Amino acid sequence: MPIRFTNTLTGRKEEFRPLKPPQVTMYVCGVTVYDDCHIGHARGAVVFDTLRRFLEASGLKVRHIRNITDVDDKIIDRARKEGGPDLKAAARAVAERYTGRFQADFARLGLLPPESEPKATEFIPKMIAFIQELITRGMAYEGGDGVYFSVRKLGEYGKLSRQKTDQMMENAHVDAGQGKKDPLDFALWKKAKPEEPSWPSPWGEGRPGWHIECTTMSTDLLGETFDIHGGGQDLVFPHHENELAQALGAGKPFAQVWLHNGLLTVNNQKMSKSLGNFVTIEDALKKHPADALRMFFLSAHYRSPLDFTWERLDEAARAYERWTGFIAHETARGTGASADSYIGETEKNFTAAINDDLNTPEALACLHGLAGHPGGSGQLQELGKVLGFFQSAEKADPAAEKLIAERDEARRKKDFAASDRIRKQLGEMGYVVEDTTGKTVVRRKI
């Protein structure tokens, strides 16, 4: 059964054919480290983590690269607000602090670590060389305040976002004093402003533009052409359009398949601190486990928009709790794995759904069916792991485990007063207690 994805570059659903099977090369845009990550970041990260797990479960070997933007206007602005005598040192401190926090958040989400997580500041010499190549080819020029890519010299510009230059002109923004020759041109190198972080270059002290980072890092680590480039829908234009333009301008074929996840809103509004609806990953994980968040994100097709409410997250958590409760009951009863026709057909339908443009809503429907079918717990766990579930199953803490053992012994002796007392203690510790065939089974309260 072929794997098919909707390629943003062509706008069509196509059979996925890796360039060098069984290897798959995948570059996914990471975060700009100036603040805590929010659940919008989490959705994209979970989508591409699920994609990677599925490809690997299909027998492919994924080289996954995810970058870190650690020099940017937002980082510098944050450093200015926090104060300090040395803006460069303050910007480095901001980037290092939020790099650590985002990595911790992503680990708590249960995401597989990428093969490499390059930082923009580690690749500046290679970015300079890439920019010089574009200048040599006549695709870029030096202006008064930096180096710019000459958009109109690339006849294919706009192919990813499927826009014409006239459409783009309506959204073009030009600040007074910029060295652009054309409003559509974009910065490859920004000449230094007083006190800001900067590096030496043939065009004077400065720092790279945002787009050149990803083009340089992806082609350096994965080659001039690679299989998959991923990111959020909001990156299609201008970021990914400009990444592609830089690569083509330097004679590099670049990514074969472009995949973009839909955006996340909160109560049908764009997430914003000013609106008071900014939900961090930490906020969400304080209330529900990572697998509940994964259940919520995968309940919608990755390309579709998704609206977050706490009530919908609660529903996803209850759905996941039904899975774990079912597995616990079957495990406690010693129910063996079943090989009946329903389970075989469900596995077939699950595989068909995932192969068809990562259709996780249909795949989850298959798993929900298994969660109520006698003997289905083994297959539920096996297929669930393809989507990233059950990777970090939470165990009761040592104090709870001791109480569980004591309660099982009390029930064996028919000491029901002690059994009820321990049930109450476990409840106060945050566990739901279930009794199955003489054994105490607990799970975290939702």
C-alpha cells in the first residue's frame, strides 16, 4: 500500500518516493527562542513527530533535522526589555534560557529527539558563503544597509505559495532608508546596529536574515536536495517561499515534498498574550498528560485548522483514559491478544488511513473501536505506538505502589475496612482505583 502526502509545492496528493530508500531526509523548522513555547508550537511538533514515527514503523530510516533560531529581532527586543549593560550578552542569555525551556517542554511531550538541532549562530560562516554564492550568480546585491535577494531574477518565485508578483506587491513592506532595489526583495544579511549582536562579513559587521538560516542548514546537513520540508501553514509565505528561492537561486533543487500543518486558534481567536488566551505547553501539561494533548492534536487532520478549548482537551483526556482503563482491565484479567476478523480488519483500516496523507482522525477511530473489543488491548497498544501513544506510560509513585500492595493483601484477607481506607488514601493522592479479579488497578485522575 503506497504512502501518499499532499505536497504543498504541487497542491496534489502524491505517492511518496524517498530519494534514497530506505532513508528519508526531513527538515522541520523549529522555534525562535525568545519566550516559552505555546500549544501552537506543540501541535506542529507532535504532527511531525507522528509523521516520523509512522515512516519508521513503515520500515524507513528518518534523518530528522530541526533548527533553532537563536539570533533574531524578537530575541534582541526581549534582551532590551530585561535590561543590562551588554545587549549582546543579554541576547545570548535570553536565547540560552529559552532553548533549554523549549527542549524540556518538547521532551515532556514525549517527542523523539531529532538527529541534529543546529543553531543559527553555529552556521554563520556557511551562511556568509551561501550569500556570496548568490551574489556571484547575480541573484543578490549589496544595499546600503545589507545584502538583498533579487526576487524578480528568479522566474519561479511564488511557486510554493502559488502567488503572482502583483499579488505579492500588495503585501510588500518597505521601510524608509532600506537599500532594496525592489519592494519584493528580502534581506540575506543585515548590517549591524549599535550594540546589537553581530559577526564580521565581506559586507561589514552584521547578522543573517531569517530565511537564509534554514536554506543553509538544511542543504548543508541533508544535501542539495532532500525528501521532506515541514512546518506550520503560516510559514508558507514568506519564509518557505524565500527559502526555496534562495536554494533555486544557488542552483540547488531543494526539498521534494513540502508538508504544512494547519494553525491552532484558542476559542476561535488567534493566540495572543494581549487577549489573555496564550496557553503554554507547561500550562497544558499541568492539567493533562502528554498523551492527552497528542490525542487532541491528532483528532484533526494535520492540514486542517484546529481550535483549542480546555473543554475539548478534557474530552481528549477522557478518551485517552478510556484506552488506559481498558488496557488495565484486560491486563489484570490476563486477557490474551485476539486474532479475530474484527481486529485484523481494524489493523488494515488503520494502515490505510495513515498511508493516506497521515489521516490520524480515521486512524484514531480504529483505535477507539479496539478499546471496546475483547482481546483488543494488545493491538491497541501496538498500533497506538505508531502514533506516539504509550511511549511514556506513567506509573504510580513508590508511595502509591506500596499502598496498592497493602490493599491487595487487605482484600485477600477480606479486610474491607482497610481496603476502603487505602482506596481513599489513593484517591487523595490523585488516583482513580479500579478493582479487577482481586487486583488493584490505578490510573491518574483526569
